[in-house]
Amino acid sequence: MITGKPFLTVEQIQRRVKELAAQISEDYEGKELLAVGILKGAFMFLSDMAKLIQVPMNVDFLVASSYIKTHTTGEVVIHADIREDVKNKHVILFEDIVDTGLTLQYLKEVVLSKKPASVKICTFLNKKAHRQVHMDLDYVGFDIPDEFVVGYGLDYDNRFRNLPYIAIFKEDSVDNIKG
Ligand code: 5GP
């Protein structure tokens, strides 16, 4: 049983995912793609996108963390690196949300050091309020206000990732959102 008021509904999400996948398919026509999901948060977004992207594509993952509950630690830890050979590949990094930008700045550098043909960023959500570094975001699902959100892969303390929609999280709403 899943309850809680959606901030972005399943329908809104699926409509936008379709648009983004169409855009990527057009931009990468004639090329082969290496889609890299940043776990855990991007698992749902990438799996929806992968079903709709129309160019030949390999999928890999990178496990990283920088957040504890609702606060960034400022330090990015890579728990598991990409296992595919990245050299000369067209890479898109799929992220759940960009907040300060520190995680992606670091991870993009890590990928660039592996000498890919190109690297682009596709983020489901973009929260600009606390951006600390300039990041070029090539594909953005939704710009959102300064709220802590959960669902569609995003967690609070490893809960709520399985909500099919995005909800705004407040400490006192823990018991009202059941994922
Ligand atoms: P950044 O390094 O850009 O500040 O943070 C990126 C990471 O912080 C995301 O991958 C995500 O794990 C976490 N994060 C930032 N904002 C939120 C949010 O509103 N909700 C959740 N669940 N995670 C967030």
C-alpha cells in the first residue's frame, strides 16, 4: 500500500521520460551509447529511460554516496566503479538529482579520466537553490524548488525509493508516506 501526496505524478514523470528518451535517441542517432546509472538513486529513472531509448546502448552502474539522511557530507565516496571499458565510448551519466553539484562534478572528472569519446549528464531532477559549482546539465527532467524529495529512486534514510512518484519529504511526514 502506497500513500502520500505526489509532487510529481506517475503520469507527469512518464510523459517527461518519454520526451527525454526521444531527445537522446535523436541526439545519438548513428552512435552507440554507454548509459551509466549512478546508484542507488538513478535505478528507476534509468530503467524507464532505457526502455525508450532507440539507439544501441550498453548499461553500467556506479555506486556513489554523499548524503546521510537529508544532509550532504560534502565528500563523495565511490563504493563501486564502472566496470565497462569507457575509453572512446559516448557516455551519459544518469543521476537522480543535482543539488550542490559536487557529486556530479567529482564523478564527471572520474569518467573523463577514463578517456571517453564524450560525456553528458542526464538528471531526473535539478534543484538549483544550493548549487555550489557550475555544472552543464545536458538533459533535465524537472527543475524543482528547494525541498527534500523522495520517491522514484530517491530515499530518506534508504526508505521510499520504491514510490512510483515524487513526494516532498518533511520529518513529520515519515509515517504518512509509506513506500
Ligand atoms: P549534490 O552533490 O548535487 O549536492 O547531491 C547529489 C545527491 O544528493 C543526489 O544523488 C542524492 O542522492 C542526494 N540528494 C540531493 N537532494 C536530494 C533530495 O531532495 N532528496 C533525496 N532523496 N536525495 C537528495
